Amino acid sequence: MKKLINAPEQVVTEALQGMAAAYPDLLKVNLDPDFIIRADAPVPGKTALVSGGGSGHEPMHGGFVGLGMLDAACPGAVFTSPTPDQILAATRAVTGPLGALHIVKNYTGDVMNFEMAAELAKEDGIPVESVLIDDDVAVTDSLYTAGRRGVGGTVLAEKICGGAAEAGADLPSLVRLCREVNANVRSMGAALTPCTVPQSGRPSFELAGNEIEFGIGIHGEPGRRRIPLESADRIAEMLMAPILADLPFRRNDPVLLFVNGLGGTPLIELYIVYRAAHRIAAAHGLQIVRSLVGSYITSLEMAGTSITLLRLTEDMLRHWDAPCLTPALRWGA
């Protein structure tokens, strides 16, 4: 295992300390329990947005804390859900009378622990609602989920709901908007190589040099099937076909096309995938009105990509374009 770490058990703590040192104007980091909040939290008169999940998916979620996105993020251990106490402490730190929305990727541990934290928060008199993101069309159930997994659509939900919350949306409005985003977003991914979790020191799965794992999640869990390596254009075609069929997307739909890197794939290759995905979406008659290309929800150093397609409403587009200022996404602010 070759990694830039000091000790496997200190990876998350030292990464959080690094984030705090790098972005003191944007973030505050708490280390017992671990959570990240925006530097000006709690923001008066604002509904709070809280998310989180296992570490190893950076910049998701801590990198999206700041103006126009999340108020707080809870990083669990690598590929491990944050604890209810951790989520509760983060929620308390950022939430005022208007309450908080928990945006939760559909992984069993995340769902269970966010539910427990929400119940504890309600016992404290804090209004909390949760919305699950389950945009992955690759599998119906997985080793980690009942139902589809939450993957790249989470990034888009956090930006759009963050824009709405910053504009003054109340908790019921944010719940409706987040559910609408989730209902209109679809994703699918493929891995070219496994990742190595620092604590185990071993690859998360074995792949021959000429194989890819098709339809993968973000923890190295199995996807639809293992297939021979194909060209970038062919992989994009195989990822786009089930996405387009699943909603289904219709001609003239305005969409946001998001090509995501899984952590070990250079941007030059992501642009090659985007080129193909853009061509396929255009041939399907879609209007690609916004794009995002880069590594935003990763799986440590796994090589590969995921494609996410979101059918946009006018509200979603307005809140997507709204200013944001976070370590990983920033525009207009």
C-alpha cells in the first residue's frame, strides 16, 4: 500500500485538521465528535442543510460545506457511516428555529444513523426532516443498501437545495425540492481499478488488467457485472443507455450532465467521457443546459467514472446557478 498517510487510524482526523488549516475563512472543524460546519454557522433566519457519510469520498461531503451548499457535514471513518451522536452534534451546531434538512445517501448505515439522529434532535425540539438520495440505476439492491444507492445525484441535490436554503426556503419547501431532484436524477458508474482502504491495506476487490467492474457503487461493492475493458466511447454508451431508459428522459428535456471521477482518473479522461456522453444526450434530443466535470464523489483512489443526468426544472436551474462558496464548488460569490 502506497499512500500519503502517517497512521491508518489517524487518516480522518489529520485530513480534517488539514481542511481546517486550508479553509479557515470557510469552515470550522470539530474533532470530538468529528464534524465540519460553515464558518458563519448558525446562520440566522436560514434552514440548515446537514449531510454526511463515510470518509473516502472527498470532496463529498465536507468539501461542500459553505455558503450556498451545506451548513454541516459529518465524516465517518473511511467507508463507515457517521454515528447518531456525531450527526446530532452537527445538527445542533448549525440549526436555528427553522430546523434542518438531512440529505442522506441511501446506504443502510447512513439511513439508520441519520434516522436515529433525527429522532434525538426532535426530542430536543429541533425540527428535522430527511430526504434519501437513491439515484443509482445499476442495481435494485446491493450489499450496502435496500433499494438503489445514493451516488452522484447527491452532489446536485446538495447544490440545488443549498441555493434554495440560502434564498430563504423553509423546511417543507426544501423537502419538496430535494425529493423532486431525487425523482429526476439518474446515475451509473464503472471502475477500472479497485481502491485500498488504509486500515486494511488491501485492494477492495480484484480486477484483471483487461477487466472493468460495470455498474459499481462508491465503496468497491459489486456492480451489474464484470466485463472486458472497452473504449471510453463504448463505456459512456453503456453507462448512458440505462440512465436514459430509466426515467425515461424525453426529447427537449433540459438537463444537467455530470461526469464524475472516482478518485484515480485524470481530468483529461473525464473530458473524453464527457465528449461521448454529451454526444449521446444530444442525439437523444436532450438540451444540455448545464455541465459539471470533475472528481466530486470519489472512492479513494479508484480509477473510473460515473455519469449523472438530472432533468432540470426552472427552480432547480435557478438554485444551481445561485452563488456558492465552498472548498470544492464555488461560483458567483
